[in-house]
Amino acid sequence: MAINTGFYSKEGVPGRTNNNSLCMICTKVFDNTETIHTLVCSHSFHEVCIKGWCMIAKKGFCPYCKKGVDMNSIPTEVWYKTEVWFYPMINMLKNIIIFCMFMCCIIMYNYYTFN
């Protein structure tokens, strides 16, 4: 399991203790140029990472301890950037792809069943 998460040994996987020097989503060490957001549970993440976790993945909990994320604690400018306007388009594109795959399966089923 350690290799699947990007860590190469059991000793390299962080424990349940709070590690404020590492983003638990992208597993990169924080540097001074990045904006860091600390949740109520005291786990810290890059603002971009936690935004992706909450908005794109639609998960409303801390990825590390599974405690609920207070969306009001995250600065509003993180949520209202231009990426937010592309989210409905991405969701619609995903639904169109699923619909097309479903229709292809129905057509193939009918073709092989009735021919």
C-alpha cells in the first residue's frame, strides 16, 4: 500500500500525528511561496489542493482524519476564481461521455442480439 500512495516504505508513511510540514493530498512539503490553509482539525493543505478535494472530488471532509470541513473557514477568493465557472462545463462533459457510452452499449447489444 505504501507504494500506491507515493511512499516507498512503511516508515515513510506519516503517522496519525499532525504533520504540518506536508500536504496530505499532494504529499509535497510546504515551501514559503505557497498559500497554506489549516482546517479545524489542525491538518494543513495547499489551498489549491483542498479546493480540488472539496469542489472537484465533492468531498466535504478532511482527507486525513475524515472530520467534516467547514466550508466557511476557507477564504471565499479560493472558491470564486475562474475555475469555478468551468466546473459545470466539466460536469456536463462527463455526463455526455457517460450517455454516449451507454448508447453505444445499447446499440451494440441490439446489433449482436438481433443479427
